[in-house]
Amino acid sequence: MPNIKQQKKRMRLAEKQRLRNRQNKSAIRTLFKKLQTSVEEQDQATAEALALQLTSSIDKAVTKGVLHKNNAAHKKSRVAHLVGSLSA
């Protein structure tokens, strides 16, 4: 435990950020699982809507610093591949 006032504040802020980051990552994983389920069920309309929502949330996570841009590009590529396999 730190004794310095500023370090105590940094620990409080780091905990808040960790919880916020975990929430964003969890939401992205949940949307991806929903997308996979809709692709397995051959539901194209739902899959395209989820893909749009998922790419938007991935981009927001990058701007907030939750995800690295290359990791986001990888995730968005997987989303596009899933939706593309549905229409093929």
C-alpha cells in the first residue's frame, strides 16, 4: 500500500479504469458470441445488425484505449469474415 497521497489516488483511478476496460471487453465478447450464433442459424439480417454494432463498439474501445488498434483490426476482420461466409 502506498503512503504517498498521489499514489493512493492513482491506485483508485487504476481500479476504476480496470473495471471499465473489463466491462468493455466483456461486452465485445458477448456481441461476438451473439454474432456467431446468428451466423450458425443463418440469420443474415440479425448478423449484419450485430456486425455493425460490434465494429462500432470495437472502434470505441480503441479510442478509449481499451484495445490496441492492431487487435481491433484483427477482431473486425473476424467479424467481416463471419458475415461474408454467411452471404456466400
